Amino acid sequence: MGSLFRSEEMTLCQLFLQSEAAYACVSELGELGLVQFRDLNPDVNAFQRKFVNEVRRCDEMERKLRYLEKEIRRDGIPMLEIPGECPEAPQPREMIDLEATFEKLENELREVNQNAEALKRNFLELTELKHILRKTQVFFDEMADPSREEEQVTLLGEEGLMAGGQALKLGFVAGVILRERIPAFERMLWRACRGNVFLRQAEIDTPLEDPSSSDQVFKSVFIIFFQGDQLKTRVKKICEGFRATLYPCPEAPADRREMAMGVMTRIEDLNTVLGQTQDHRHRVLVAAAKNIKNWFVKVRKIKAIYHTLNLFNLDVTQKCLIAECWVPALDLETIQLALRRGTERSGSSVPPILNRMETIEDPPTYNRTNKFTSAFQNLIYAYGVATYREVNPAPYTIITFPFLFAVMFGDLGHGALMAAFGFWMCYKEKPLQAKKIDSEIWTIFFGGRYIILLMGLFSMYTGLIYNDIFSKSLNIFGSSWRNNYNESDLLTNKLLQLNPDSKDYLQIPYPFGIDPVWQLAEANKIIFMNAYKMKISIIIGVFHMLFGVCLSLWNHIYFKRRISIYVEFIPQIMFLVLLFFYMVMLMFIKWVKYGPDADFLGSSDPEVIKTSAYCAPSILITFINMMLFKTDPNTRPECDDTMYPGQIGLQKFFVIVALMCVPVMLFGKPYFIMKEQKQRARQGHQTIEGTAENGAAGGAAAVAPAHHHDEDITEVFIHQAIHTIEYVLGSISHTASYLRLWALSLAHAQLAEVAWNMLLRKGLMSRDFEGGIFLYVVFAGWAAISVSILVLMEGLSAFLHTLRLHWVEFQSKFYAGEGYLFQPFSFEVILDSAGQGEE
Amino acid sequence: MGMKFCGPKLSLCGLVLSVWGIIQLTLMGVFYYIQAVALLEDIPIDEEDTHTISGFISAAENGYTQNAYNCWIAALLYVITLVVSGHQFWMNNRSSVSM
């Protein structure tokens, strides 16, 4: 069982598989998911590989399945999820059966679809004809109506009257056109026929279904009256141009009635046939839907196996396939078992051979994680995959990440909301995973459910320490501050201060967290909290960075870089400790040494004053003076210059030693490397002389690395200089960077206060019982703001800053991150990514 | 059984909000009733009552009890919302399962 401390040990193996057994063995390895194959034919084109035909057949099958799936989805039929275990990859001979089934299904479906389309077209024509017959009845009645004569007269103009004065015989065409085209149609007719045609139109109320696009369109019935053949041809051409469908409409009303009845019967017949076609289609699709997920899995597995087989090499005798793969050293037994199973299944007699190979290549990085640790491991990998066998920062991240988040987010109420959300996701893990919800945002939240749960729990803890629940404080143990002012003082002053160096403070601190009285101190609450939170941030930051530097010691020991321990690790630790850890110590000394004395409250004894809050020095000024070797004039003569005797001398000593560490870091390693090279060069010369008689190739080999190193000495210098500057400057900037822990917690507290004061307080200022209803409404608004701004936005922001602190400030102290990920051949991974890809 | 006028998302939102509202408003009501100092700035007090200490104290006490009752009334309204949302949520779940 590997550990999370560093990545697993990997070996490069050669695999000899008999051709018959190859398929089954690869299938077993795919189920196992522990082997990463290397491509042994990198120069070969995709179309020249051995199994290209099989891959092509799989592609065809997948295409057919996708077509089926699209049809099933169009009809809204639910596809059954695979019950129980994923089906195993089928044997090669089963592939032919699957292909035949899919072919049959596809053909059947296409035929049904074509028939349905033809039927629908027919149906559309008949429906339009029905509407025409109905509407034109009105037109013909109007035409026959004598009261309409005036219209005829105006239309036909004076010549018509002159010609005979009797009603002229009019021809007509009837048809259907899209409603949107009617105005243009009318205008065109008017212009082209010079106003000599007469158009009547009526809208069809129900939309008709277009057979090819399945859209619902609105159409109108029109009838055009004209006289003469020329106009007839003209009208017909215009109708063609506007894609209006013309229908033969009999003139006599009796004929029309007969036609109408015939059309109705035909429509009913068509409806029945259409219904039956749809039923048949539905039945075919339902039958397919039962198995389609199963088929998808099988086809994808076959394709994956053949893709992998394409990576193999065929050996000289053409009977055996050779593969090279990376394998975790601890899993060799499991893989041997899987290979044996595969050979048994295929019925082959020759067992496969797994051979360990020596190589100088860098193996991939593999960390065994479970569902809890994988989220944190992925956070680390997002920045850079660990170098092979490097110390893994993930196990510590499990605790430091939620903790640093909580320092920035500290609010009991919001933490509780976050923890509840995380808890719900973790509790309902299996059903939520089975649902396969599409949204990418949900996938991100669900993938980090354990992180969210931990962040919420830790935030509840820091919320208790900051004593902040939705910007109010809880008074659990009783405040340690008392009010000793009399009535007249209270009535005449707007702001009053309570002095801790008096009876106002009970000299026994609040047992856990910040005293609840500070919530009411609107004038100096922020000043007080700033002093506290800034110091805490620096303390946490220095400890985090020290821990990071200590982890680099493990890397040096493992990779046997003894020189690095002396010229890199020791100067780094000393620099950090002598400067920044000393500052942390000063903070603790200040907290312990300066404060009110319980026995001498408010005394003016000079000795007591020296340890009172009046004389507490500023840590920042002290530190700056320490670095600049400066001493400020004492502005408070009652106070000592220093916090403890010998401070100035000790500080000077620390700064000098820390500065001396810098050249050691800068020149130590290059000096040792140069020494090593000279030694090797001397040895190389000796061996050359020694082997000159034998003419062995060993001398050449010895010369080559020395030559190789000689070229790199300037690179080593530059490399080391970059690292030193990065570390020295980084130690100052990273320490200051940890102040974001203070900044974000201040922002969060203030936002929560604003949300309460501006929003919820409005609902709490009513004098009557209707305030209850008003509060009911205001609470909903306040809850929405709290969740969206304070939990989501602030949470995301704090998450990002914590991630940055880990990636940059912590990991730059020890992490190289130049490895590549172990990507085993695993059906699970392939099926997951294929499933996501198509959605 | 009843009309379905909320979709699944709205009824779930209502459910979560109601649970939160009931818990928080009941607790706030309790804190107002025991006259917690932290909530001193969230009670209605008229300007003229702040001129004497005893006037201030009695106005504060009135404000506390009034707000306690208001919080409990709001909590009760959220109980009703919980019942309605829960019913809608259950109806939505049922119809999606029966399909």
C-alpha cells in the first residue's frame, strides 16, 4: 500500500503477449487501470497501423449508435442506466453480431422516418386543401352576391363597363401561402397585372406542421380572380415565385362539397396510418433504449482496446506483440494475475511475460488517492505535477487549506451554511453521482464536496474565535468588561472608553475567543481587531513557510543531495528563523510582557509603568530599526528603550549572521559542483591513460560526462543566483503576503455588518405586530444577499487566496513540480470522458 | 391533491429558506426575549425616550419584547411557507418519479 507522503515507485516493463491472447489481456488490464502504455510506433500514420480496420468498424458502430441515441432523445424516451456492473468488453467475434444488430436498427429507423415524412407531406396537402375549400366558399358567395357589384366595377375599370356592361366571366386560382409573404405577394400581383386581378385572402387559424423541418407555420388561403389566359400565366408564375401551393378548386358548389367530404375521409385515413407509423417507431426506439447504454459501453471498450493494441510492436516472428508500459512497483502481482486471467479467457497456452527494464528516463508521478484525498491532490496538481518521488504537499494541504480559508472567512453563521451544504453533498454522494447532472458549475462544487465540508467546519471554529455570527457576537461565558460610569456621565457623553488598566476590566480574559463586548465598540473595534489579526497572520505565515523549508530537507535526503543540505537548507532555515521567526518571538514577548498589573491598577509607579500598555513598542518599527541598524530617540522617557536587556546586540548579531547566509546560498553549491567536476576530470584523465592500451570505450564514457558538466557551470551559477534572489526577496514579500489573511477577514466582517445594518435592521425597527410580516419579507432578502455575496462571492475569493498562498508562498520553498502525470489505460476514465464529451 | 404552482427549483429554494428562517428567527426571538446586549442596536427606540436613564431602560425593554414577538411571528409565517414549499416539492418529486 503506497503512502501519500511521496509519489509511488514506478518501473518500466516490457510485456510479451501472444497474438491470440493479446485482446483478452489488454481487456483485463483496461479493467484494472494500473498500466500506462507507451506508443512504440510513433512515426506510423494512423492509417497504417495494424488494427486500423477494427477501429474503423468501431467508429461506424458508434456513429450508428449516436444516430439511434439522437432519435431516442428526440422522442423523449428515457434511456435506462446500466444496472449493476459495467459490461465487459465483448470478444472479437461478438463484434460482428453487434454490427449486424446496429445495421438492422439503423435501416429500420431510417425507413420509418422516410415514410413518416412522406405521409406528413401528404397530410399537409390534404389539410391545406380542406382549408381552401372551406374559406373559398365565402369568397364565391360574395362573388355571386349582387350587392358586391360595385367592387367588381371599380376593379375592372371603365373599359369593362364600356365593353358590355354585363358581368364578365372570371377565371380563378386558389392556393395557400405563408402568412408573412402575403403583403409582398399582393403588391407584386397588383404591379405585375396592372391591377387587373382580384385577390381575396383569409388566414388559417391553426398552424400547420412543415414536414421537413417540423416547425409550426401560419399560412393563409388566397384566391385570385382574373380574366383571360395571359393574366392566368402571369398569376401562376408569380405564385410559383412566392412558393404558394395551388390547388384545383371546382367552381360549382356541389362539386366543392363532394371534394370536401372526400378530403375529410382521406385525412382521417392518413391520420390513422400516421398514428400507426409513429407507434411502430416508438416501439422500435423503446426496445433500443433498453440496451443502448450497454452497447455504447461495449463499443467504446472495443475501440479502446484496439487503439491500445495499435501502440504495440509486432516482433520478428509475427506471433507475438510487444508492449512497453509504466507500472507501479507495488502492483506487479496484481497485473500478473490480470494477465493470467486474460490468457485463460482467450484459451491460449502461452503465458504472457512481464519483464522489468532499466531506464534513465523519468517515470511518471502516481499518487494513490481515495475520494477524500483526490480533491486535495488535484488542487496541488493544478499548479504542477510533482517530480518523481518528490515530497507530496497534499497530506498537509488537507488541514492547512481549510484552516487558512477559515482564517479569512471566520463567521459562525456563514460557516454553518457552508458546512451544511458540504455535508448534504457528502451524505447524498451516491444518489447525486448517479444523477449525472450536466452543469459544469455543479461538477466543480460536487468534486470539491469534502473540501467544502472541511472549509465550513473550520470556518465555524474560527467564527467562534472571532466571536462573529452574521456580524453579531455570542455572549456564552459572560463578558469580562464592566461599566463603572455614573448616570450623569452616561447622559452627557456620546462615546465613553473603558480602560483595561482599571476596574472596568475584570483582569480575567474571556475564556474562548474575542470578548463579546467588542461588537458594541463601534469606534475602536476595527483598530483592536487589526492589531490582533495582523499579528496572527504573520505568525501563521512564518510557521507555514518554515514548514515548507523543512519539507525540502526530506527531498534533499531522499535524492541524496548532501551538499544541498549544507549550502541550501541550513542557510535558508537560518535566514528565515533569525529574521522572521525572531519577529514572531518579539510579538509573543510583547503580548506577555506588556499589560495591566492586577495588583497595581492605574498606578504611577515608574516600574509598573514600564510594563504597562503605555510602553508597548511597535513591532514593525522595532524590526525596521533592526534591519537598518538604527536606534530611534526615546519619545517616552518613562519607558525602556528595549524590550529585554541585550536586545540591540542580539539583533545586530542576528542580522549579520542572516546576511552571511546569502553568499553561502549564492556560491556554496556552484563551488562544490566545480570541485566535483575537477575531481572527475582528474579521474577521467587517469582512466583514459589506463585504457588507452585496451582501447576500451570506458574512457570515452568518462570524458563525455565531464565534458557535459563543464558546459553547465555558468548555468549552475545563474540557476543558483536566481534561486537565492527568489528566496531572499521572497521571504520578505511572502511574509507580507500572508497579511491577506487579515485583509480578507476584515472585509468579510465589514460586509456582514453592512448586510445586517442596512437590510435586516430595517425589518427590526417596527413598533407594531405588523413588523412580523415585514420581517418575514426582509429576512428573505437578507438571506439571499448573505448567500450570494457573503458565502458564494467571499467564499470563492477566500478560496482563491488560500490557493495562491499554498501554491506560491508555501510550495516555492520546496516543490519542483516538474513531473508528468501517470495516465493509466483505464476503461473507467475513457468511459467517463466519453460520456461527458457527448453531453 | 392540489395545484402545482412552483417548479422543482423554486420549491426547493423555499424549503431551504424556510428551514433557515425558522431556526434563525426562533433563536433571534429567544435572544430578544432574554434581552441580549448584542441586539441592543436593533430595537426601535424613540429619540425622546433617551433623555432619562429609566425612560431609556423601559423603552429598551419594550423594544426587546416587541421584537421578540415579531421574530416569532415571522418564524410562524416561515412554518407556513415550509409546509407549502414542502407540499409543492413533494408534488414535483412525485410527478417526475411517476413518469
